[in-house]
Amino acid sequence: MTRSDGKTPGEKEDEAVVAALRRVGLDVQSVYDLVNMKTPDPAAVPVLIEVPEARPVAAPPLLREFLSLPSNTRSQPHTKYAA
């Protein structure tokens, strides 16, 4: 389904995410550029959490990564959950 501007809802969502990523300094043309990065850029994480259009796609892999990390360090028990 397209809108009056000729774009699908998914395309509009992608544009919002790309614009937000560019505002934090990432040189992306598409959300798929994140997948193709050789080295992940931590600057993308807050955008993927905060931009409503990114949440449905970003939340599952971010949560999996969060859960896979240890919950404490030698000097700071349970620091993971302080975030």
C-alpha cells in the first residue's frame, strides 16, 4: 500500500531512521547500511532505541545482546541492570 507521496509506510519509517542516524554522525543511505557495516557503531544504539520507527526491528537483537552479556564485573556486581 502506498501513500499519497508514493511511498510505502516501510519506506517512510526507513527514512525517519536514516535521518536520525545521520544526525548522530553515521554516514548511511539506508537502514541496511547498518547490517553491512564492517564494525558496528555504538552511536547507532541510542537512535535504534529512541526512534519509534526503529523499535520494532531494533529491539529484539538489542535485547538478545543485552541478555547475552554478563550481569556483573569483579568490581561492580549487577552493573548491567543499572542501565
